[in-house]
Amino acid sequence: MKLTYKEMDYTFNEIEPKWQEYWKKNKTYKVVEDKSKSKFYVLDMFPYPSGAGLHVGHPLGYIASDIYSRYKRLNGFNVLHPMGYDAFGLPAEQYAIQTGQHPAKTTDINIKRYREQLDKIGFSFDWSREVRTCEPQYYKWTQWAFVKMFNSWFNIDAQKAEPIEKLLLEFEKNGNTKVNAAHSETTEFSASQWNALSEKDKEEILLNYRLAYLADVMVNWCPALGTVLANDEVKEGLSVRGGHPVEQRKMRQWCLRISAYAKRLLDDLERLEWTDSLKEIQRNWIGRSEGAEMLFKLKDSESEILVFTTRPDTIYGATFMVLAPESELVDSLTTPEYRSAIEGYIADTKKRTERERMSEAKKVTGQFTGSYAINPFTNNPIPIWISEYVLAGYGTGAIMAVPAHDSRDLLFAKTFGLPIVQTVIRPGETPSDPSTWSESYDSKEGIVINSDIINGLDVKSAISTINNFVEEKGIGKKKINYRLRDAIFSRQRYWGEPFPIYYKDGIPYPLEDKQLPLELPEVDAYLPTEKGEPPLGRATNWQTSEGYPYEMSTMPGFAGSSAYYLRYMDPTNSEALVSKEANEYWENVDLYIGGTEHATGHLIYSRFWNKFLYDLGYVCKDEPFKKLINQGMIQGRSNFVYRVKGTNKYVSLNLRKDYDITEIHVDVNIVDNDILDTAKFKTWRPEFADAEFILEDGKYICGWAVEKMSKSMWNVVSPDDIVNRYGADTLRLYEMFLGPLEQSKPWDTNGIDGVFKFLRRLWRLFHDNNNSFAVSNEAATPQELKTLHKTIKKLTEDIEKFSFNTGVSAFMICVNELTEQKCNKRAILEPLTVLIAPYAPHIAEELWSLLGHSTTVCDAQWPVFDGKFVVDSTFTCPVSFNGKTRFMIDIPLNLPKEEVEKMVLENENTAKYLEGKPLKKIIVVPNKIVNVVV
RNA sequence: GCGGAUAUGGCGUAAUUGGUAGCCGCGCCAGACUUAGGAUCUGGUGCCGUAAGGCGUGGGGGUUCGAGUCCCUUUAUCCGCACCA
């Protein structure tokens, strides 16, 4: 659709820039703490400013949150709706490596472009609160929080973080034997042992307790990127960014003891208004499993092996034991005759990457160590094996294998000919020979057999009986394990937050608060040094004034985004991350909208970060995001042309069957409603200049497919193009009209004309045939009032439940009805203008000012629904026979059932559908339906 | 393999939560205005059928006076996790 200027009565291209300028000049969206009003905090996941700019998928969530923010403001709330940039990141650094340009420079350019694009869509962001994670005055507080974590430990009994000083006092008084602290592997020591240690040794031990700590950990090392990646930055053995191979390597890294918070992160999910699926993803990620740890004595030895099991009830069926190949016990367990076999097996597993292991997941491998443990209940010796299927990092790295009741154990037992003993049976069944089973019986339903002291019990009571028994005998205890692992927090990269850490005698010390921020130094190249140190190793004088070297790694991407929502509350405060006053006013985020791709990364890290700050009393709420909505992804909708093979002829979609053709992606920006602009096609690329077309009905119709929105598919649509062509209000309405917010959908401009037409019809309600503003002050008719109030009700409900697509449709119905009623009454159009303001703020401002207002429509009042305008005196009731609707009758509202029955039976149509058959029953649902059962 | 989500006209979708299936929009068909129309307006448009009528919410079964909605089962697609003991 192309309109000439003259024809256009609704001149969005004049209206929109005008009001954007007005908002800027009048600081319409600036918000300050105001205790006389209730607060509401609406947050979008801030974008990483990439060089490609925004495409139409990005604003989807922003539009939804903007509608909600504006709606809340119209309802009298003081709404915080900020925006900023997650500005540290790999692409800028990669670009810097290639071009030598400082990443700060390209980031700045990209941010400017993002801002222009965002401004054109008319968002109500308070830009005075903008944050950029790469700015020193912002990352000062990222570093500050890290220092706080360094200086804290986790008290398991209190389930909270506490200052490290408290732990020091405890060590001096009692050593580490009494305190219940989250820690890395460490040995026990008494108070006198502790007090005798050197400072260096004390610091080494303390690192095992700090929430931010240094440890030698197996990391995902990506040689191509020269850095370590977090688990969620690796997919199928390749880096998510760039797709480079990733290998396992042991390195000394900064870690965050997020595992200490596993219980709280899991339990507190209950209180959040997040979708069940998202909570489920987090639950899976945290991975709680309830079980018991049990000690198995070795045969012919004094040592013991600790195993973790979730099925202590099956202990009588434990016929062998399996250790992870990496387990430290393996060496001492291996008997001379098996040593070479064990060493061979371990060497094999080490050689294979995680990726290879995964692709051969079904293959069963293992090796006998030569040693035996004693099953503490049967007292039978059981062989100890090692196998890849036991993970060193989970539980104790050792399992008691119960082949009858665990599928992997069964497979293993069958492969290596180990004994299988059934100990659980389905109620009512008789035991069978488990060596003939094709599947193990893993279910937690059943009755225990072959198990001495627990025979005849159901699984649940058998578990607690065994647990009590082992605890009494001191050979085990109940234990809850979590899958969640500590976050590795070092990156061997330039473009990130420097650690506020220096080393004295090889021991890390944090900087004082007043020394923060520790600014990112200049370097001559953004690459590792010759010695293999991170890029910061190139900086001159990367040391304290006393000459102690600074840490050379930088923080990972999630560091800066873990507390940004707090900084928005008080973005320029130089004394604190956020002042107590600002934090107590804004509290936490009421509504958070963003993509589901952050389910296990950002959304876990920031919950952890926030809980930590809460423990130390810096913030007043222990969860950052009360309600969270995941907007669906916008996929691309690609278009194709069909080239007849060996020619430069292109055949239209429905004629292509008659030809031998090649499918070619065509730029969707030269296709309209699947019809190719053949002239533009010829100028698109040189090879198409003399293209010929085989048309159908005079048109070239393109094929289409839903694919990822990407440059190579030629299906990227920029919001700028839509804004230029139809205006921002049309873009906003259309993105909402596309379907439910949470649902993924392809971007398809085919329906956008309908939304644009709707805005023009709205405009015309306020104008006469000469496009002069013409609104009457006459009283509204009952019919007009009914239309209005129906719409008020529907829209209020829809916004409250984030059903923005049905909201747009309600507007269309309303404008259609008012157009039919030829309504131009102020009493109707003025409230309507307010209703539409959250969705289409520019046209609403224009109409609002035409209606004679001198203040912004943002400060109007949301219309109040009055039921008295929508009541009917009669109801058109559907009458159905055996559930099939046959005809309608008008009946007075709230007519007693008996009279409705009478009316139906007397109706001339009834006899026809009874067909002489006897009437069985008649069901009358008041004001809903009548069903006649024949 | 485990967990989660989705499935309705040619297309995007809607359905007061167990009560008229297909609202709104696109597209399509017909007409009006017009020098013209990719503008605007009017009417039509789930499928089969000339019609009467029949059939219809991925498939099969069930509960119910009544099922897109609830239960069982099955298929397909998408997403998350993946030897977690």
C-alpha cells in the first residue's frame, strides 16, 4: 500500500516526530521517587548493542512492557520503566581484534544506533536512568559486589551469607570442625592448628570458604577464543558464540559459590509469578535429589568409600560398586594385576572429548579395579569398577550399583556379567529372574523383598527405615544433593570488568571500596600475551601503587547484568549501588519481560546476586523479579523465487511444477504480500538485471517458509522500514496483533495493512470529509455508551492479563461500531483516546491535543467501566436439540426457568426439531443456553 | 530417555473457562465510486452439497443434557535437560 501525501489524512510521519520531540523536551517520562503514589517497576531485559541494529523481533517485549507501563501510569501509579545496555561482550572484542578499533568506540556507535531506533518507536523509557555496564561508574558496583562476595562466607545453619570476619573468629576459637559452612574440599583443623598457620596458609584455606574464591577447576577452555566459558555458553562441545571447539582443562579461576544458595534458589521459586515451564527449567538446572550417603568398608582394608544413593531401600540389591574414572580413590584401589587395564581405561576416557562421549552415550564401558567393598547390609563382598557413566562432579563420585532397579546399572551388569538381585516388586506380582529382564524396575512404587530387615515394607517406608538404621549405626546419613555447580567467573578477555584484586605473595587481596572502580586499562592489542596471559597482561603498570600485580582476567557477561535492575533505581549514586531510600521505594521488579533464552543464565545468576545483597542488608527484597513473562521469538518469514534451471527465467509459485527449478532466497523487502516487485528484483543484484518472469495473473508470486531471522536468509526486517512506511503506532499495534505475547511466531507483514487501516478509521472518527477536526459536544446515545463501556471492560481485562492481541481486536470492533453509529461525540471519543494511548501513544497525543488538552495524554485517567451502560433487557438465547444449536429466541433477561421452558416449547420451530419424538428433558442455563433432550 | 509447551478455515488468530466454534485482521469473491487503483465504501467468504441437509477444533476412545475446553490414549512439531546415582 502506497499513499501519496495528499491522500493521507492521518499523517503519522508528521505526528510521530512531533510528539517524540515533545516528550523529550517536556521530560514526560522522567520519574522520581514519590511516596504519595504507589510504585510500579516494569523492566525489559536490556539489549546487547550489536552492530546489526535492532530487527522487528527485538521490540516485541519492549512494546508489551511499554503498553503495561503506560496503562499503570494512567491508573495513577508511579512507574519506573528504564532502559540501558549490556555493553560488555564478545562481538565488540572480536571486532576490535580484527580492526584494532577500541571496543568502547564501536560499542558507543552501536548504542547510538540502538537509541535512534528505540526512539522512533515511541517508548516511555526514562532515559535519565540509562545504564551501560561498560562504564566505570556502573561497573564500580559490579566490582564492589564481587569484593563483598570475596569477604563473605555462607552459613548453612543460618542459610545466609555472613562477613568472613565472623568465620575467622570461629576458626580462632574452634577451628573448622564445628562450623557448618559452604566450602570447597578442605581438611579439618583445630583452633590451635589454625592459629599456628602462616598468613599465606590461612588465606589459602579461607579461599575454600569465600563466596568469591579462586580454585583449580576443570573448565571449558576454548582455544580459538582464548578464554574459559560458562557451562551455558557451551553447546554440544562448541562455543555458543562463534561455534569453536571447547575442551576440558584444569585452570585456576575465580568462582562464585552459587551452589550454597541452591536450596533457597529452589524453594523461593514457589513464591514467584513465573511461568511453570520456566520454573521447571530452573528446577531442573538446580537439580535437587534426596537420598543418603553411605559408607562401604573395603574388603581386606581399613579404608571406606562414601556413596550417594537416592534408593537406600535397594541396598540389598547392591551387587557392585562403580567409581568415576577421575575419582582420587581409584589409584589406591587398583590391584597390581589390574593396574595396566585401569590406566589404559583412564587414558582412553581422558582422550575423548565430552562431545565424543555424548555421541556414544549408549555404549557401555568400564574396568574392574581388582578390589572389593563389603555391602554393609548383606556383608557380601562386591567388586569395585570404574566407568564413565559415574560423574566425578556429582554426589560423591561413587555409586552402589543396583542393577535390578537402575537402568544404567542393569546395562552395565549385563555387559560385564555381574549379579542381579531383585529387591522391589510390583504389588501382586511374583519375583522373576532379573537376568532375563530387558528393563530394570526403577519405579518408586512397590514392596521390598529379599531384604532382611525391610522385607514387606513399601519403598517409601523402607527408605526411611534404612536411613534411620544407618544413621544410628554411624555408617551413613540422609543427604540432599544439588546439580547446580559454582559459577566460573574468570574470562581471559579484554572487554569486561577487571577484577578488583591484586596479588601479594601469590595471595589475592581485594581493593578497598574507595579504590573502586578499577578501570579497564589501555592495551596495544586485544589478544593474549606471548606468555599466554590474558590481554590485560599487555597493559603497562597493571599493578597497585605499591607494585602488586592486578588480576589479569576480567569478569564474564553475566556479571554486569546481575544487578542492573537495582542500579536503575538510583543510577547516579556515587556512594552506593542503590540508596536505602530508593531501594525501599522501588523494592524490586514488578514485571519483567524478556526472552526464555536467559532461563538458566541471567535469571539464576541475578537471583543469586540479589539474595547475596539481601543477606548483607543492602537490598530489602530477596527476589529480584516478582512477575516474569517470556515473550516468544519472532522468526523470519523467507520468500523464494524459482529459477528455471540453466536460464535466467523465474517462474511464479503455482506454475513451478511444470519446470525444473532452483529455489532461491529473495530479499523480503522487495516482496509485498508474497508478490515480487519485479522491477526492484532486477536492480537487486547484477545477475538479475535481465531476468525474465513467467507470471500468473500478471503477478509473480513468491514461495515462503518460516526460518530463523538472519541475514543469509534475506528475511531480516528492520523496525525502521516499518516505521517509515506505516508509522510507529502501526508497528506497535501490529506486533501485538500478531498473536499471544508468549507464543513464537514468524514475522509476516501480510496483515499489517489491516492495523494501519484501523488507525486511519480511528482518525476519521474525529474528522469530517475534509479532514477537519469535527467532534461534537452532544450527549452520547445509549448505544454509543454501550460500545464504549464494553471496550473499557475488555481492554482493562486484556491488559491485566497481558492479552494484547485481543486488546487490539477489541479496539477494531469498537471503532467499527462507532463508525457505523457515525459517532463523533466527545463523551465517547475522549475516553477512547485514553484507552488507546498505551498502544498507540503518538496518535493518542495528537487527538488528545486536538480535543483541547494542553497536557500529555500520559497523565490522563484510565476510564472507569460502568456496568449500567452495557445491560440488555433481553437475551438472544440459543436453543439446541441434543447439543446441536438449531435456532435463537429473544427472551427477557433473568426470566424464570419454567417460563423459558414454556417459551421454547411453544415456539413454532420446536415441533420441527422434535420430529414427533418424545421430549426427554429440557435443560435451561439462565442467560446462556437452552438444551432440549429428545 | 526425562521434563515442558503447542496443534482450531487458504493464513495470523478468537471463544465470557464446560454452554451459539471461527470474533478481529489478512487473503479471496462480487459490487459501488472513480480517468485509474495496490485508495475508499458495501456485501459475501469453515468444508461438502444446486438445495434440504450433513460434516467440522491433529487421530482414537471416554465423562456429560452439552466438550476446542475435562479424563484416558495416540501422533506430529517446537523448546529445555541429558549417563545427576
